Amino acid sequence: MHKTASKLADGRELVYYDREPGAVRDARDERPLEPAMSFSEIRLDPVLGDWVTVAAHRQQRTYHPPAGECPLCPSREGRLSEIPAADYEVAVFENRFPSLALGSAEHVAAHEDPLHTVRPAAGRCEVVCFTSDHDASFADLDEAKARLVLDAWTDRTAELSALPGVRQVYCFENRGEEIGVTLGHPHGQIYAFPFVAPRTAKMIVRAEEHRARTGRNLFEDLLATEQGSPERLVLRGEHWVAFVPFAARWPYEVHLYPKRRVADLTALDEAERAEFPGLYLDLLRRFDALFPAAPGAAPNRTPYIAAWHQAPAEGGGELALHLELFTVRRAPGKLKYLAGVESGLDAFVTDVSPEAAAARLRDAATPGR
Ligand SMILES: [Zn+2]
């Protein structure tokens, strides 16, 4: 992996990742951009103990631009985008409308009291462009390209973890308008949080309780058990295993773990990195194959969220790196909405049994790829 770091016109960082050395990535951003200011803050919910990011300025962000004005396509004569180069393999840049920004520390004063705790949302939000091809999807990438994305995620994790005040780095992809994606170009995002996210904090507590009760690691026990539970297994490689969790929340949900417990992406070894792309692409293609398109219609693209869970920089010693992939689609044309029970109480009800979901994912054919 070869990396070229540069700056956009307003000072934001842009990094190109290339498979081969020698790519010239010196195009300049010619747009007249003013440096963006961030007034984002994080507020502590005194009742739940969760941090909530308040990023009111994001209302002006780009919303469903026409394809000709896509800010993630390479720049062309007369149409300048966020990526000055005429082409690229993988590009990562700081979000122009970030909910977390180190600069917020200059504009937001911290305030600590038991009911009203406020701090600057001093972190970073990045956009990861998986390909310059506007109409592609992650599942369309070849293995070498998917590996380059993995290497970019890994490099970003290392870089962002080292920023002052960053506690946790979260790489994810939202795919599909059903998920709320406002840009059609294939891309993911990375959030570098100044706090440990609520779900991660909960996992840490559960893992610490498991350790206290059994003397063992929760995730190692879980992987040993699920690898022996064929009814929920979806894919198994030499170094990774993918299964539907025992208490899945979403209609179709798969968790992909390296068999060796590691804290984060930077701790994967070469054999694990080499095997990941094939398995992950296979999983994504199975998701698309779950809901076949009608004859003559465009291929189905199942909306999904792909979420990398990584241990925070401190205090996550019991956690295990893994990817959680799930869709809100429960049947063709039908979405699972988070309604009163889920949104009101965080109590999930699913109408697809995890074992049935796993069987469908095992059987999902992936024609034409
Ligand atoms: Zn585009």
C-alpha cells in the first residue's frame, strides 16, 4: 500500500491510497473554500450516561446531489470535487461537515456539572471513497481493491488513534438510501470519537463481568461456541469466521471475526489481511442475493450497515475486533423500522429467526459475479 497525503483548499487533509508505487497524486484543489469552523459539542445524558454529539451546523450539508455534481467523483475540467485528482484508487479526506472536529475545542467551552456536562466534540470525521467509479458498490470491487480499503482503514485507525483526545476509532459503511445515505458514490466513513461509544462501553462491561465470573474472555468463549454451532454459521475461512449472532437484532445480521482475538485492525497479521477481502466480498454478495431483483430489473442492492468494532485506545483489553454487517430489509420491498419498542426502549423484536437467517445466507447464490 502506498500513501500520498495532501491538503484541500480549506486545510482539510486528503490521503490517497494506491496499490502500486509511482502514482502521481499532486493535483491541487483549485476551489475557493473558506476554512470550516466547528461548533460541535458532546453532552452527557445524565440519565443514561451516554454521550450525545450535538452538531447543529450539519444541516447545510450536501443532500442527494445530481450524479454530475458528486463531490466524491474525481475532479474534471470545469467540475471540481472533493478529490482534485483526475482518478484515484482509494481516497480518504476529512469531512467538510463533520460532527466531530478537533477545531471545536477552540469554540466550545467545557462545562462539568452533574446534570449538564458539555465538552467540545473534539474528534475527527473522515470520508473513505472506495473507488472512483460512481456507479459501483463495495461488492463490485475485486479482492485487491477490497484489500486496499482494508489497508486504508488500518492506516486511518493507527493515525486517528494517535490524535490528542481520541478514545475510539470507528470505521463503517452505510449503503443505500434506505439507511439514509445522501451520496450515491460508494464510500464509507470513519469517526474518531473523544469518548467510548455506548455500545462499546456496554460490551466492555459484559466482557469484564464474564472474566470475573469465568476467568475467561467473553469473545474467545463466544467464538469457540459459535464455531461449533453449524445452525448459525455462514462462512468459515482459515482465519475468519462469520455467523449470525444468537440474539440477532436485525432481520439479517452477520458478525465476522478473526479467529485470533485482536484489539483492532492494526493488530491483524498478514495471513488475516490476505483472507479478509474474499470472505467479506462473499458476505456482501450474499446480502445482495437475499432479495433477487425481478427479471429485467436492475440488480438488487440490499441496504446495509457495516460496522467495525475496535477496542478503544484505553480500557478495551477484553474486546475483540469484529465487523457487524446487517440490513434493515426483512423482505422484498419491506423494511424493518425502529419503532416504539426499539427506539423507545432499545428492546429489539425481530421476526426472522437467527437460524433461519443463517440458512438463507448460506444458501444465497451469487450469480454473475
Ligand atoms: Zn461520484
